[in-house]
Amino acid sequence: MKILLVTDGIMPFILGGMQRHSTYLAKYLTLQGCEVTLVHCVDNSSSLPTEDQINDFLFNGDNKLHKIIGLKFPKAKWFPGHYIYNSYLYSKMIYDKIRSEIYEYDFIYAKGFTVWKLISKKKKGLKAPKIGIKFHGYEMYQTSNGIKMKLQHWLLRYFVKWNTINSDVVFSYGSKITDIILKLGVQSSFILEIPSGIDSLWLRENKLEHNSTIRFVFLGRYERRKGIEELSLAIKELIKKKINAEFHFIGPIPEKKKIISASSYLTYHGRIMDFKKIKEIMDSSDVLICPSHSEGMPNVILEAMSRGLAIIATDVGAVSQMVGNDNGILISAPKKSFIKNAINHFLEMKKDHLIEKRENSIKKIKRCFLWEKIIKKTKEDIVKIINEES
């Protein structure tokens, strides 16, 4: 099966949840015997990685992609909607690169706006393989904070909807993501529900141990939608009293957003690029806190679960597929009081009960979220779509 995988970048050359998902798709579809042509990009000011660099990162010399097309994402002066405009230009660059070989592929797996131009050509009569599109979390249709983000979401909605409903099939993480796609007008029979996953190399091997102090960790870049403000307010109230807890933040948190008092309770590690170091911090922690206002299916939750952490998270996107009473607490909204109550629940929990929840996280990863399993369903669903009559 020949698959054209069209992305907005892959790690480690561009960092982000979408890029990580694209990386694993390229890797595991190839390991499943698919002939994968990868289209990817880097920032306009960055150098394109060589094919050897990409293949070595993916396969460590044991395999390689069929073909790699590298592009630089367009750069334009800032104006309202510039990202949408640049995304269309990127889709046009992609179309110009693949138009002569479009008939060679059995299926096109596209991320975001990457096949916008191709879809428009297909609507005008161009014969092309079936296109499956993935917009991950559809955050522009979820809760937004502040006028700037509301405007950004409003500008995106029309174009996201157009690309979604004009694709042949739509990939969804499930849960509330599927609800959004249905509301956009996509029939359920054209929605493929496939969760995200994690590489088995992330699985913790050593036994879980009790910590004398309950350690909570937040991992992510600073974004208003991540709920850092509400988390900080909850922590400020909690540390007014003596509590048996530590709070660790991994990611580039601005100084003005940090809690400057009670340093004995808090550690800001800053941005960490080394996965080994991230695993070390997670392995010494008990609970991940992910109090986001909007999400798709966060990789950070899968990573934390694979290292044996219990989870506090907001019930948004497809988070409920990963987090339940067996391995954590789902809060209905990222409110200070809800976060505070969830943290208190873990502080009051018997240690054996906490260990059980942490163990359940690992069990759930092994049962549902390893890429080795997820890619088999992905391939099966794509084959069904290819074999269906147009």
C-alpha cells in the first residue's frame, strides 16, 4: 500500500504534539510494510534535515521511508489571519510538488491545512486518491480564553470546516472530538476514530515506589489554554497551609507567571529537550496535572501514564479515553476550586491506593495506547476506505 503522508513537520526538527503524531505515523506505517512518502516542513529560517538524518532518527539505520519531500513553511508579514494565508501557500507548494505523481498513491493522510489546494482541485474534477484529514483537537471549536484567542479561533473555523467536510474521511481521537466533527456536518460513517499512542520505549520498567512527599508535575509550554493560571492560583492557596507536597513545572514558563514565594514547594525546571531527563523527573513524581481549557489527545498524558503517574486532567477533547477513576481524576472545568479539590484528594489518599492508580496508568497504556497496536487499526481502516467504492 502506497501512502502519501502530508504533514506540517516532524520531530525533532519541529516540536509539538501534531509533529510527534506525524513522526510515529511515518515510522509505524513503514514498519507495517507500507510504502510511505513523507511531506514535511521546517521553519523558513531553518535548514532542512537530510533524508539520512530523518531516517536515522526514525529507524536508527534499520529501515527507511520510500521518499521524503522537504519544504520550508512560507513566511509573510504579520496581519490578522496570516497563519491561514501561509497555510494555504504551504498547501499550494505541496500540490506543486506532488501533482505529477498523485496517481501513484493509494491513500493520502493529511494533517491540518496541508492538502487545502489539492482538495480544491479535487472538487473541480481532479481525480486523486481518497484523502483522510486530521485536525487533531479542533481547539478552535472548544473553549477559548481572552479576546485574542477568541478572534484566532473565529478566523480559523470557516477554513477548518471547509477542509474537514470536503475530505473523503476524517480522523478523530474520539469522545468530544468526534462530537465536534459531527456538528460540522460530517456523517459518522466518514469518521475514523483512532486514538493517539506512544512508543513502547516510553514504558517504565522499574517498580513503582512510595514517595514520602506527594509530587505533582505540570509539563508543557506556556499557553493560556493550558490552565497554568488556574493551577498557580490553586497552588498558592494550598501552600498557605503546611502540606506534604511538591510541585514541579517542566516547560518555558515566563517569570511573571511563576509563583515567587514558598520555593520549598516549587521547582521550575524550564524547557527540557532531553527525554531522558523528562523521564527521570516523571519517575520521581506521582501525579501529572493537565488542567487545560481545550485539548485533543495530549501526548504529555500518555507519556506520564507510561511512566506510572496518576493523572488530574480536564474533561476536554479525548482526555476521557485516557483518564478515569481507575487512574486519576477528571475535572469538568479548569477552575481553581476544582484543581485544588483534586490535589487535596490525592494528598488525602492512602499510599497503596495511589500506587494502584499509578499502576493502572501503565496497564491502560499497554492495553490501549501503544503505537504497535494503534498502527494496525490505522492500516486496517485505511485499507477499508481504499477498497470502498467511490
